[in-house]
Amino acid sequence: MDWFKQMSGLEIAYFVIACIGSLLLLIQIVMMIIGAADGGMDLDTDTDADGDLDSFTDTGVSLFTTKGLTAFFAIGGWTGLTLLSYDVNTGLSIAISVAAGLAAYLLVWGLIRLILRMQEDGTVDYGSAVGKSATVYVSIPGGRSGRGKVALVLQGRYTEADAITDETERIPVDAAVEIVGMVEEAYLVKRVSGKEEPEKAEEKRE
């Protein structure tokens, strides 16, 4: 442990940060490998479910991701420690280590975003939903005056998507609809004739 005692305060800080970042990164890689072996990588912890993107499901990835942070600390820490071992100026070593950490951070973020985009594009064909039945999840305003949401099982996956309708009256929650087309990244739906809302059907039975 003499080598550790000979380190300066900044070198110790770099070393601790690098070790913690590398350990967490290793754990995440192992978990991803295990997830892939079980039938699919779980990247949900790094996805941002807020906001609308260019598709029916959100494949946006928040810039603040755990994998990105661990890559930042691991790469930044080892870079700074290496520079100090070559007697590089302290200020310069900090600047370069931060830059290296940010580069690793952005690289990981970009890779995760690419993987999610490829995963979505390669597994789900949203156009195949045309002609299928769905259930209204968020009520749909009539006359295309706004968007609601529908839920359906598409290619074995539970899917929620924006929906609009040409019908004059609002389609309520839990109503059965048929998807008749796609308009501006939303499903165009119509009510399924012959099916009533649960409340009205109950009233008639009484």
C-alpha cells in the first residue's frame, strides 16, 4: 500500500472516482448481458417517458442516465490519474479528464439511443395495426379536434398510441374502436358498431 500512501490528494480522488465508476459500469454491463440472455435488454431505467417524439412509443433517452454517469466517472477518473502520473499540470489534467468523461458520457448516451431506436424499428410495425380493434385509454375528442389514446396488443406487445377520430361525438374511455388508418403519427379510429359503453348496457338490463 506504499504506492497509495505516496499519492497526492487529487490522485486519491481520481483513483476512488475511477474505481467506483468502473465497478458500477461493470455491474451494469453484466446486468445487460444477463438481460440479453433472458430474451431482451432492459433499458427502461434510462428512458425518458415524458414528451412526444417522432414515433408512437417514446424512444427518447434522457441525457441524465446512470450508464452515462458511470462512464463519465470511470473514464474521467482514469484519464486524470494517468495524466498526473506523467506530471501533467493539475489544472490541465482536470480539464482533460472532464472532457474525456463528457465524451464517454455522450458516447454511451448515443449508443443507448441507437439501440432503442433499432429495437423499436426492428420489432414493431405500427402500420400493421390498421384494421385491428383497440380500447380507448384516454377519451378521443370528436371531429379531429384533439388526440386521445388507445391501447391494443400489437405483435404480442401491449401498446398505447395517440388516436383521433372523424366522428362528431367524443369517444369515451373503455369504448371499443377499430383502427382505420394513420394520420400525422396518430391512429384514425372509429367506434365499433353494435357495442355499447358498459354503463349504458347496464342501464338497459335494469
